[in-house]
Amino acid sequence: SVSKGFYRTSDKKIVWNSSSFNDLASIASGKSGRARLSFSIKDPLPIKNVNDKNFSFSVNAKISGLGTSDQFENKEISDNVSKKIKIASRLQVVGTALYHSGPFENSGPLPPKVGAETTYTIVWSLANNSNDFSDVRITASLPPYVSWTNKVSPADSSIKFDEKNLSLVWEAGDISAGTGIIMQAKSVSFQIYFSPNLTQLGDSPILISGARLEGRDNFIDEILRLEIPPLSTNLSSDPQTDWNDYQVVE
């Protein structure tokens, strides 16, 4: 999209001149102005193998005109500038709460029942498109009515639970470009149990708070931060459940 200019398809260049942009007819000494264009990046990016990463492109601009002073009258004066633009990666995380699926066998009544314990499996899955990430971590906390069972899969996942403040940290580490696209998503699963009380009757209580993800995009050398919505007893991601399983009953 070009403002006050046009795209020349013959050589794939964007051109502004005085016929479309009157401010270019004459530029007095010390004056300035702006020419605008916009474009989009292919979505999805063309990622087919491990070498398809660290995407960037250059924008090259040139301006020229005829001088009017005695010294430069009718002499072409020009300048040019180049700008390299790096494309940030899209790090994605999906959180799901499960009962029938996942690496653990869950137990307890479904729908959850007041005074009884029901275990659930929580899964976080990471995907990443075009740049390598490092120092990726997810932090969250459990509500006071939810407990940690100390079951984690894979067993060697760097996930820690602090019983004092009910905080949870997953040090996911490095996430390669193409994760979840040309290679398997990186995931961790853990089990919690929930014992509802009378005040939660008819509700779908939160099982784990809204989590926060952060990691460094190594190509653009910036920290990315994302928020993960809280997960509740609404098990819409578990295909073997329906809405009758979600709310607390007596």
C-alpha cells in the first residue's frame, strides 16, 4: 500500500514524484516531509527445514532532484539509505486441562464433588516458528484449594513447585526454530488434585492461575513475554468429557 505514490510492477519499485506527491515539486532549504508505504510478510513464513530461520529483508530508498542554487543549478543531487529489517519469531504456548487424556491416570469423581478429591492433568505445549529462543520459562501459581501431586512428564523436565507460595516454574530452556512445525512441539505435563468446597457448588473453579511465559529471541536479541489464560475444570480440550463434567456438584 502506497500513499501519494505508486508501485511499478515492471521493476518492483515504489515511486513517488511530483505528479502524485505535490510536496516533491520543490523542497525549500531546511524543509522536510514523509512518504509512506506498508506491506505484509508472508503468513505462514516458508519454513520447510531446519535451515529456514532468521528471516530478514532490506529496504533501499533513493531520492534525487535538480538543484536550484547558483552552485548546483540543474545539477542532480541524490542521497540513498538502506535499512535491514529482522523478523521476530512467533513463540506460542497452549495450556490444556485434561482428565481422560495425557500421561497420567486420573482419579476421583467427574464432575468434581464437594469434599472429594479429583485429579487433573495440566499440559503446556510450546511452538516456535522462525528464530531460536533461549532462556524460555513459564511461571504460574496454584489456588489454595488445589494441591501438587509431584507427578511430572517427561520425568526429567526442569519444573519446580514451591509449596510455601504455591508457585510453579518450568524452565523450558532452548526452543529451536521450527518447533511445532517441522519438529514436535515441546511439552510438559503435571498432575494436580482438587477438593471443592460448598462455596464452589455449581462453578467451574480455576485449577491453575494465568501463567506468564518469557524467553529471548536470539535473532533480534529481545525478550518476548506472553500471558497464558488460567485453566479451570472446564475440560473442553478433553474429547471424552462434556459440559456435564465441568461444574462442582454435591
